[in-house]
Amino acid sequence: MKRLLVLMSFFLFIGTLPAFAADAPLISKDELKAKIGTTGISILDVRSGRDWSSSEFKIKGAIRASGKDYDKWSKDYSRDQTLVLYCA
């Protein structure tokens, strides 16, 4: 149930970013669960401030990445890598 809430929040986040929403494929919780820990995928928690620090809902292995600093951290990943961004 907790993961479902996180992924639902992710889908809501993507829906609020029209520039990215048209190009970003969606992933189900089961698909993500199967890919956690595999090569070529990075899970990024893009929640800000207190939303991130006070949350008990975090995906194991996710990397903290500020959404507003996308231009900085996005250069750390190759174009071949799959990035999954989520927020809650």
C-alpha cells in the first residue's frame, strides 16, 4: 500500500510537468519493483524540503535529487540510463 501511494504521487508529479509528461513513459509499481537493483536504472526522489526529510515513505536505494537542480544532476547520468523520478 505504501509503495502504491508513492507511485501514485509520482504519476501526479509527472502530470504536473507538461514539458516532461508527453515524453516520459509511466511505470507501474510492479514493473519498478522488478527493476529495483538492476543495472541501468536509477530511482530519484525529487521531493523537496520537509516533504522529503519528514517522510517515512522512501524507496530503498533511491537517490535524493532536487527537482529544481535538474540541470546540475541530470548531467551525472548517461542517455542510456533509465531514470525513475518520484515524489510524494
